[in-house]
Amino acid sequence: MKVAVSGKGGTGKTMLVALLSTILSESGYSVLAIDADPNPTLAIALGFPGSEKITPISEMGDLIEERTGARPGQTAPYFKLNPRVDDIPEKHWVEHKGIRLMVMGRLRKGGSGCYCPENALLEALVAHLLLKRDEVVIMDMEAGVEHLGRATAKAVDELIVVVEPGKGSVETAYRIRELAKDIGLERIRVVANKIRSERDRDFLLAAMPDFEFLGFIPYDQSVIEAGLGSFPVSDSSSVVIGQVKDIAARIRAGE
């Protein structure tokens, strides 16, 4: 099972990834969570101790140079586009309460059209994790599909776009879907978060009539407090956790 989660910043995608990872792990699955958001906070949401000390793969200069032949930030006319990555997960993931976590870091977007060694390593690593690993992989991505390519998109069983009541969130969901379809990713569904009333639910259903909704998660202040790093999101609202359990069950059943 390979699941990617995207959405506009602040909609609660990291919360969803953390709860799905926890629920599936507690159900007996081997879970590898990937934080591919430029602002990595998944370790905090999962309650990993020493989360501030986790170094993203994109910042491991020695590793990048060893595998690609070029150091990040330096001009290098030649480097390996398909570096070896199969041994990296076991060496560089961190583990807590049965969940393994890898923090990818930011992909560089070269305005001059350059293709950077850190990008080559990250893309090869994500491809390996999605194509070769025999476990549940859940990826927390930014508002886009930058870490995915045409080859890796085929391995993604589900792209979940998290939305909240608001025009900006809805517009972002449509943009994400177009980007995903461009690389051949077809199974795209929505989870609505921060629902305060039937009016919120009705707004999203009316604004996104051509999307399938996996579930509606109510607004809960304790989830917001968990987001501040006070405690893991799995220790927050039982109502929210119950809704995410239903979402996880639908994903597992292939509904």
C-alpha cells in the first residue's frame, strides 16, 4: 500500500499522515512514513523524541556527494542521475513506536534549468521506496507532486488531497489533481478537514462535485494544540481519530 497525501499548507495533511501511520502500525502493518514537505513537521506530529535533530536527506552533503559524485551547491557538469539508494533507508530512517520515518527535505528548483545532485538522490530514493519496498508507505508532500515522477506515480495506490472549507483550499486541490494527472496518477480522492458544521460540508460538496470524498474530519482544538508540538496528534481528539480510522479502513479495503 503506497499513499501520497497533498494539499494546501495548513489544511491538516501532516495530521492525517501521522494518524494514518499510527492507526495502520497499530493494526499490524509495517509502516514507513516519508516527510517530503519543505517544512517538515511529521516527526513532531508523530511524537518522535529529538525531532529537531533529524537531518533531512537533502542536507546530507557527504551522502549526496558519495552517491552522485557531486556536492550540493557546487557547480558540477557531471554527476550520477541514478545513484545507488537501496541501502539508504535502513541507515537513515528513525524509528519510534513501530513507525519508521524518513525526512526528505526540499527539492531544489533551479531557475536556470539545472538538475541538482540532491534532486537526483531524492528522486531515486523516493522511487526506490515506492517501487521496491514491501510495506505501507505514506508520504506527506507539499501542495503539489514534486517528489513524484511518471515512473513512481504508477506505484502510488492513492493520492489523498486534504481540503478545508475555503476557496483557496479548493483551488489548490484542483491544481494538484491536474499536476497528478499529468504524470499519470489517476486515483485521487479528498479528505475534508476542520469541518465545523453542515454548512462547511455542503460548501465543499458543492465546490468539488467531481471529487470523491473519503471522509469528513471535524474541527477540534486539541488537534490544533497537538500541532504546536505539545503532544502527539494520536493523543488528541478521539472523535477525529475515529474518523481517520474509518478513512484508513476504506483505503485498506480498496473502496
